[in-house]
Amino acid sequence: MATAHENVGLAWLLSAGGLVGLVASATLLIEKIELLANPDYVPSCSINPILSCGSIMRTSQAEVFGFPNPILGVVGFAVVVTVGVSLLAGVAYPKRFWLGLQAGATLGFVFVHWLIYQSLYRIGALCPYCMVVWCVTAAIFWYVTLHNLRTGDATRRRFTGRVVRVGAEFHAVVLTGWVLVVAGLITVRFWDYWSTLLR
């Protein structure tokens, strides 16, 4: 069972994380619109050959569903912010709502990993704003999952209950580990470029 303190923490995480993701997604959408209006436009997040939003925005992966991916972020993170703020205001959601939020967070988390793979091994470039979205999505997924596990039936079973308790106790370690793995993949993938900056 989640404590009141944990619920408040989740509410703040959804509010702040959703806002960060919303700003990053909205910025990406604005940059995409500018690029569509002017093919010669250089996005603000195109810094060097590797950190290059422009390279990514021109690919088919940037419009997986036939429209710019940032639209998904704007809509999704707006929902997350709304949920977070409403929780801070004292709104109590039923279990089926949390299951819906879990489904959305899980789909977002899976989609982020597909985008990470595409960025690293197909496009060969990174988008700074996208990486912010990756991290925020991972945090939202992890803490929504922990909340649902704590308040669900899993805590009543011996093995799964233990897993939930360990996950809750080392919640920051798990998330930090994910960030370090992604950072490690980025370092290895683009090491030839990074090493030139050290000479």
C-alpha cells in the first residue's frame, strides 16, 4: 500500500516531469514547423554532426504515424501534467484510471526505446530535446509502475511483494542504472566522434 508521502511524491513527479516533457515536446514541434516552412532552417538543437535535431527531423522515423512525433509528446505530457496537478489538489482516481495511465506510460516507454535504437543505429544522430523526453518518460513509467504495484495485488504475494519492496527501496538506483546504460550506449556508438573532442 502506497503511503500519503509516496502519493504526494508521485504527484509532484508527474507534475514536474510532465511539464519538462511538455516543454521539450512543444519546442521540438515548433522547430519541426519552422523546418517545414523553411527547409534551410537550422534548429536550435543542431549543435554538431552528432547532436543534430535537423538530421533526425528529416527522417521517416520522426513521423512514425504520419504526423510529427512531438505531437504525441505534447498530448501525452499535457495529460500527465493534468493528472499530477489534480493529485496535488486531492483528486482520488479509481484503479481502472491508474491501469489506463500505466498502459499509456508503458507504450511511451516502449516507443522511447524504439526511438533510441533508431537514433543510435539507423539515423546516427542525437536530439538533445528528445533525450530529455527519453529520461522523463522513463521516470514517469517507473514511478507509475511502482505506484500500481504497491497499490495492487502484487504486494500480497510473497515473491512479488518482495520484488516490489526492493524496487521501492532502490527506486532511484534502478532509474539511475537505466540512464547510465543509455549514456553508455551513446558513448560507445559515437566514441569515434567524442574522442576527436579530447585531442
